[in-house]
Amino acid sequence: MDHLPIFCQLQGRACLLVGGGDVAERKARLLMEAGARVTVNALDFSPQFHAWAEQGMITLAQGEFNPALLDVCWLAIAATDNDAVNQQVSASCESRRIFCNVVDAPKQASFIMPSIIDRSPLMVAVSSGGTSPVLARLLREKLESLLPLHLGKIASYAGTLRGRVKANFKTMGERRRFWEKFFTNDRLAQYLANEDQQAIDQETDSMFATPLDHRGEVVLVGAGPGDAGLLTLKGLQQIQQADVVVYDRLVSDDIMNLVRRDADRVFVGKRAGYHCVPQEEINQILLREAQSGKRVVRLKGGDPFIFGRGGEELETLCDGDIPFSVVPGITAASGCSAYSGIPLTHRDYAQSVRLVTGHLKTGGELDWENLAAEKQTLVFYMGLNQAPAIQQKLIEHGMAADMPVALVENGTSVKQRVVSGVLSELGVLSTQVASPALIIVGRVVALRDRLNWFSNH
């Protein structure tokens, strides 16, 4: 181990920062956030330092470096652009046994500054020992995506419950299971973030009252339209905490590769015209797994509340008194249009957008007269098999036969294909693409020739 990682308590303690430029500003912010009493020594100071000094947040000591400034300090940072001055600061600290960080010169420093993830009171620090700061930063960014912003509030609240947990649960195993459920309770986290004390108390009491083996819950997560990079950070966190993931074919392999490796995976294989598992059985799977005490993620392509039947699944959970939460996803209309260079709205062409299902219940009918109106964009989900009928109905109700249309196959993925033409060709064009595909109808489609950035197809 090249360095001993420690966390310094600097609240109210004197620290010296030598340097008055941009780099020194970043170091000053860290010291102030830690509660240190900061003295800044430099020949000249950036405007930010003067603003901080006027607010009484720091003390400025203008002039050459004077070792006497270290006499009351606990630690120091040398952040000038003059190597000789930085070395002088380091040597002076060494003789006084004061820890010193020298910016961009780790070999001269007695301590180094790591990349920090701040979820106070939870802190995570990542360091490469000064050998590769870019790598440390990249690792920090990955960890940032895994740690919810509200984690600090959960950690603080957990500290207030330790005595109660110890009194209620006699064995270490029981306490461990309680804390595992506690730290993955999204509703409690949301109440803490909202500072809703009544809801916090009610949820906490419920957790203590419910037997540990019956604390299952379901999280409905939108996986987005295909590109794993479009999965939200919260969605990623949920699939990496799940005991069971229930998913269908619209969830890409790249996203499934992000699921926790030891989680059970249940494929329900829905596709147009065929359900590997009927919807009612899917509802029951979610109910059974949650009733057995597991944390279940129902992973759906796109957004679960836009033609994803997420509402129907949650109604079943409500009837079964199973707690649930929802993480929205990027819906196919947004993702596919963006990756195809087709803006859904445009001041000159479309002042509204309508998302339409092409897969209606038996006997259902769409409001074709309003759908055929000008100055709007239509996006048809699950409409490939109905493309000839869509073409016929829109033209019958007054939409121009030369209205631009586009069909997006496997949108946002590396396999994305876009076939474009006009409304009078829609039925024929639909035979040239395969499901999953989205149909976009409107003047905005003509902008694709100029705005397409993703692919040549």
C-alpha cells in the first residue's frame, strides 16, 4: 500500500493554501466544505478569492511565502505555478511535521488529494497514488452513477435507528437483513429527500412491524429504447440491487449485461402478436416473487407508462398490498426520433406531438379525424402490422398523400435502420422493416436529410 487512506477532521482547524489561481480555488472549495479555517497566501488572487474574503469565508495573506504562516496549521497545500515555491512550502511543512499536498507533484507531497464522492456522512475517495489522475476521475464518475444522491440522508437517518434495531432484532443475521431492506427502500429515501417527517415515521414503523421474510417489493423500471447509455442512473442502480429481474424482448442484451450477476432472470418474451407469457401471468409472477420477500425489478423497454401496460401490473400489486415504485425511462418516440435526426416538434412544422398505439383492443377505433390534422407529428407504437390501415385512414380523413413518413427499426441500437418515404407508400414501406419498429408521420420527417447524425441507414 503506497498511501494510507484517511479522512481528516478539519472542522474549525487552521489550514494554509499557497496559491491564488484557478487550481488553488478548487482546493480552497474542498477545504471550506470540510469546515477548515483557511488562510490563502499568494502574490495575487483571482476575483473569487477576494469575494470569499469579503464574505469572511477565508483570510488572505498577500505576499511572498512565509514559513511562519505554518505555525498554527494542521496541514497545507502548495498550489502555485512556481515549482520552487511549492518545494519551499513542502520543505517547510516537512520540518514542522505538517502534512502537505503539492499539486501535480505527488512525490514531493506527504499526502495526496483523491477524487471524492460526497454523500455526507458517507464519503468515498478514489486515488491512483498520483500516477494516473484521469483514471481516478473516470472511476469516480462510474461510482457516482451507482450511488444515489440521497444516500447521505439515508446514512444519517440510519444512525438514529441503531439502538432501535438492536432492541428489535436479537441476532446479527436479522439486523443485517433489516439494514439491507432499509438501504434499498426507495420510498423511504424519497420521503427523506422531501423531508416529509410524517411519511418517514410511518414507513419506518412499517419496516419494524413487518416480518423480515415478508418485505418484498417491486420496482418498475423503464430500460429505454435500446442503447444501454440511455438507461437512467436510477434505473441502473435498481437493476444492480434486484434479487429478481422480470424482462421482455425489448430490453437489449447490453442492458441485461448490467444486471446484478447473481440475480434471477425471468424472461416473459412479449412481442407483437405473441405473448410467451400472458400479461395476467406476468402480473402474478411479480406478485409471487414479491410475496416471497424478494426485491423485484420489472424491466420494460422504453417507458413503462407509455404503452407498456405498467399501470395494469401495478394495479395487481396494489390489490396484493405489495409496495412498489416506478423509475421512468426514455420512451421509444423520443429515443428513435433523436437517433434518426427527426425532431418531434418544430416551430415551422409541428406544434404538438401525439403518441398513438397501433395495437388496439378488439373493436377499438382511433380518432382519425383529429390525427389527420395539420401542424403535428404522429408517432405510432406497435403499428407495423397496421401500417396499410394507418395509411388508408389518414388519407381518407384529409392528410396529404405526400406527407413524409419514416419507419425506425431497432431504434437507438447499432442495428438501427430508417426507411423513409411518403404516406401513400406507408403500407409498402412497412414490408421493408421488422419489429420492433416505430412509425413517424409528419413534416418534421423531411428534416432528417439535414439532421441525421447517428447512422447512414
